[in-house]
Amino acid sequence: MIPTLDIAKLFAARGVKSTIITTPMNVHFFQKSVERTNQLGFEMGILTLEFPTAAVGLPEGCESADRITTDDMVPKFFKAMFMLQHPLERILDEVRPDCLVADSFFPWATEVAAKFNIPRLVFHGISFFALCATENMRLYKPQREVSSDDEPFLVPDLPHQIRLTKMQLSEDERNGSESDFQRMQIKAKESELSSYGVIANSFYELETEYADYYRNVLKRRAWHIGPVSLCNREVEDKVDKHECLKWLDSKKPNSVLYICFGSMVKFDDSQLYEIAMGLESSGQQFVWVVRRGKSEEENEKWLPEGYDLS
């Protein structure tokens, strides 16, 4: 949700009224930042729609993917997401926006935008490299040309030679099966292809060849607007400088590995411990971002001796 907020702030800073549409349980995440942006003279707002947790059998309060705790909740969550289409249509009918920006996980948003004769932009949190690689995997399916899970194959037609194995793919991609998530991804791709275009949290200098490839070879209308976090110029929005920055400044260029599995991935303590031990044994200097537990005690109990938790 952080990039969503930052994108809305970027638009507002350029004189465009930006409205974030979210669910009641998630309003608190946006509220303070929206208020600060408005105090600076820009125009932002928040509108809410009800997330149908009870209708799909989800527990109360499960209004974001990071609240999913069991596998059986996943299809219910996707079902609830698709049920947001008509509530969103009612909101758009009332506010009449000029454009709709929606995450790729809302494939029906393109249809909604067309109904109101406005462009829909698909937001991708991943890089242009990842967009190009996954698209060529979808088009050419090179994984079908190898006979084992550990045999390398080439992802075709990319600016660089990128080799993968089936073990690096999802279970659905390895087996050619279709889960609820896979079906949702197919719908998302179909929706993206008929949308007005794509915005990505990336910048041209980072991956020039892949930004060009996505636009000129794959023929997709796309804009790189990142890093969107740079919109946070206010002191209150910035993470306090920390000892880790001083530590990084003391290291040679390109000598420290940054590790982050994202905010959605959940590891149990034994898995975290094994990752920590593996990193320690590698001899590689690193900064590892770990999702915070509910308490400081919970954060620290899996840590091997000698680790610094900040």
C-alpha cells in the first residue's frame, strides 16, 4: 500500500486532485500522510468501500493480503476483491474522475474505467526487467522445452541472456496447472493488454534496455515514475537516519548485499533462523529486512547470537 500512497502524492504535487479508494480497516494507513499533504497546499482525499469479508467467509478485519494466514483464505480473498467492482462503480459514478489508477490485481478495473469513458492505468510494483521476463515466459513458455526441474533454459528474446530452471518458477508454472491465483493472473494480463497503459515503480537509468524493450519491442504504453518514495520530502515522512547508514558508508561500493522478501512473505522462526545462519556462513556482508513481529520479544527470539536487530 505504500507505493499507492506515494503515487497519489506524486499526482497531487503536480496539481492533480488525487483520491485514494480503500477499505475502512486500511484508512488509518493513509490518513496522516494525506492530511500532511493537504496542509502543504495540495489536494488529496480518501473514500471507502466495504470489503465483503463476511460474504466470502473471511474473518472480520481481513481487508488486506497481509492478513491472510492460511491457504484456504486465498481464494476467498480473491473472491472478495472481485466483489469490489460494483461498489467502485458507484463511487466513480458519484465523483466522476478523469483517470483510474489500479493495481494489476484488480483486472476488472479496466472494464470499470471503460464504462465511465476514462483511461485506466495499471500499476506494477515490479521492475521493467521483471515485466519483460514474465511476459516472454508467458508468450514462449521455454520451461516446456526442458526435461527436468534443474535443467537451465533461456528466457527468449531479452536484451541479456537470462537462464532459469523450473525450480525457480511457481508450482503452477512448473506443472502447467491452474490455481485460483494463476487464473487471476491470466485475467490481470488480459485486462492490462486492453488498458490505457502501465506505470511502474522504476526509473529509466536503472534499466534502460528493459524500459525500451517493454515499450518498443513488446509495444506497451508505459511510464516509469519511480522511485515513488522520493515524494516523501517532509521530515515526518522520512525514516529516521540510523546506525546502519553509517555502517553502509564505511563499506566499499558494491560490497553489501540487500535482502528483502517483501511485506507479504511470512516465515516461521525456524525458517528465519536457517536463513540467518546461511547468510552468516556465506561470509557476505548484508543488510536483511525482516518483517517485524508483534512484540520486541517475538522479534528477537529466533535471532542467532551476534545478530543486530534494528
